[in-house]
Amino acid sequence: MSKVNKGVAAAIILSGIAVLFSGLALLFAAGLLGAERPAPPNFEAQARQYLLQKPEIVAEALQRLEERRQAAATNEFEAIIVERREEIFNDPTAPVGGNPQGDVTLVEFFDYNCPYCRKAAAILQQAMTGDSGLKLVFKEWPILGPGSEFAAKAALASHKQGKYEVFHKALMSHSGAAGEKSTLIVAKEVGLDIERLQQDMQDPAIAAGIERNRALANDLRIAGTPTFVVGDQIVRGLVDLATLQQFIVNAREKPKD
């Protein structure tokens, strides 16, 4: 953890302790002393001494506060997923892998220059190979610079030549950074018409599709790649095959609306 992150974490903890102390003081005053009885002059000192003698109470209370915060965030994201379900899972302009008619849809937000996305690509392939009912929706979300933007537009343009999935796999397995030159080299290797590809990349619909993905990622509070959406769950970051499969099982077992 960086020094900045440590400082932020420490500030959050101290703020939490301050809030907790104030809350306990109010509870003690209202509950133990009675609403109409004023706290004794040394009440804060007594409360402080109590917490110092039993610091585990502070840790337990902070943990419960964090659990409540996470539960509230989960409920918020679930509501957004329900509200934006069609845009997330059934966008007709988004490329699809696996079984297009599958009973479970897994959505991935990714960037071609993200090393964890490249690792995830192999895991996703295993998941699709082992699950004939899995539909994978690709959400191009270039966040790592101009090279990523170019690669994303090229990938979406390749969809018009019927080669999105093979091009996507080739870009993910490419050893170097994704940039204009390397993307076009990979495109030629998989048999794409380069002149047509570059023309199709200028289609305003492609840029519009990427912007829709950006807006959707922002609304879902997605901060990095890869991120997955399956059922009513958001999976943030790279996970192993077993973990991903469990999220898919959970989505499959949950009663449909």
C-alpha cells in the first residue's frame, strides 16, 4: 500500500473512531442516564476510559459500520442493474461470445492494454468451453490511453467483417502493448481487410458505443478493469475460474423475475 493510501486509510479509521465515540457518548447519555438527566461533567472522560479498556468494541463497531456501508452499496448497484438491464445485458450493438441464446449472461468491461484483462481472457475462454449455456457480452472500455482507444475502435470495426471474436482473442494474446501499429499488424494477421477496417473505425456509431460503455461504467461505479456483471452481481477485478464459475452458478440458480 502506498504512503498516500496508508494516510487515507488512517484518516478514515480516525474519523470512524471519532464518529463512533460521539455516537457512544450520545447512546450512553440517552440510554444509561435517561433523556432528561444531564451527563455528569466527567462523562466523556469515563466513556473514553471505557473504550480504552475495551478497544475491541471500537474494532467491532467499525467492522459493522463497514458491513452496513457495503450492504447499502450492493443494494444500490443491484437497483442500477435492474434499471439498466437491457443496456447491460442485451445491447444489440455489443459483440457477443459463447452461446448467444445462453441462459446466463456474463458482461465484461475491459481494456486491451490491461494485463489482468489478458489473463482474464484465458479464464473466460475456459468458462465458455465448459458451459454451453453461457453468453459473454464484450464491453469495450478503453481507459489506458490512446492505444487502447484505437484498439477498441478497431475491434468494434472488425465486427462488421464478422471477425470480432478472433480479432479480440488475438489482441488479448498479443505480447506487446496495444497501439495503432501493433493493432493493425494483428488485424492483418487474422485476415481483416485493413483499408475497410480503418474506414469502418470512423463510423460515429463506434465512438458512440464506447461512450455508452463509459457512461454505464460510471453509473455502476466501475473503477478498473476487468470488471464483470453477472446476474445482479458486480465482480471487480481478476478472479480465478472457480470463483467466476460460482458467480455464474449463483446467477443461474437465482429465480428469474
